[in-house]
Amino acid sequence: MSTRLIVDNTSQLHELEERSQPIQVIAKIISYLFHPVCVPIYIILFLLYIHPTIFNGFSAWEKTVVLLQAIVPYVLFPVVTILLLRGLNFISSFYLVTRKDRIIPYVACQLWYFWIWNVWRNISGYPRAVPKELIVLALAIFLASVIGFLANIYIKISMHAMAMGLMVSFLIMLAVRESTNFGIYLSFAFLIAGLVCTARFICSDHSKKEIYGGLFAGILSLVIAAFFV
């Protein structure tokens, strides 16, 4: 492992550690697998098909409807938004490497996230009322996008870390509220969060403040959502 000096977008000089190529590749794979647009879907898949009680009574088709409702605002719309912004040259990179690049995507995602939260909390008919836990999650994701947008004024907060903080705190909330043994689920959640944050240290230009700030923002968004819902 070697080091080199770089100048960031604020014209400050930093020392950057260069990792070996295999480690860089592994870090990038982990970053792609647990991209912020994917994490909400992973959590919802857990609630739908692994958690023993939350979606009890829902048929296979009703679960599929919920999953499709989640994929549209959490994956499809954000990805299409980024593609359009890049195609129109409103952003300089698909990777949103600067704080300026993140402004419009944050605002757009806030619209999608608010929309699905509002839809789920008002559903009372078909397929049936959405479980309270899913409404908490949807509100937390919306609040995380708002907090991330506000933090982006000052620092390029890590979206990956924000997603990890939200995921871990959401599972902790479930573990505290329910009698189900969540030991194995929490272990996996902490392991994944550790791997993802380490990967961002390795293959991104995020500082410690931006990674830890992302974790805190994710946790804070879940705490606020759980309090109000």
C-alpha cells in the first residue's frame, strides 16, 4: 500500500492511500451490491419473505404488489432520473462525485420517497393496509434524503453509510419491539454495514467525517420516523 497527495474540490491537499488492485475490486463490488438505491429493496425483501410475522396473511400476489410498489420509487425512478440528468449534462458523472452533482438527485428522490410513504400510509383497501413497520421505513428513507440534502450544503455525506445506518437502526428497532430472536439478523446487518463503510473508505474519496456523518444521518432518520409513526 502506497500513498500520494491529491487536491480535493475545495483546493485542500490530502494524503491518499493507494490500495492493491484486488482490494479495490472487492470494495467496488461491495459498493455496487449495497448501493443506496438497492438497500431499501433488500430490507423490504427481508420483511416480506424472511420476517416471520409482519406480512402474515398476505398472499404471494399481495407481497409481489408491495415489492413492485417499492421498486418503482426506490430503484426505477432514481436510476432514470440520474440517466436523464447525465444525458442532459446537468451532472458531471453517474457517480455523483461532487456536492453540486447531488443537489438535483436529492430533490428528485425526496419527491419519489415522499410519494410512496404517502401512498402506503393511506392504503386501507386492496391489497390491504400496509404494516406499520413498512410505513416507518418509508418515512425514514424520506427523512434520510432530506437530512442528506441539508448536510450536502456543507459536506459530501456518504449515501452508502446513510443507508447502512438506516438499515441497522431499523433492525434494532424491530428487535426491541418484538419477541422474535433477531440475533442472527443483527449480526448480518452489522457485518454488512462494516463491509460497506470499509469499502467506501477504500474505493471512494470520502473522509471519516463523511462516512460517520452518513451513519449518524441514517440512524437519526429512523429514530425520528419511529417516534412520529
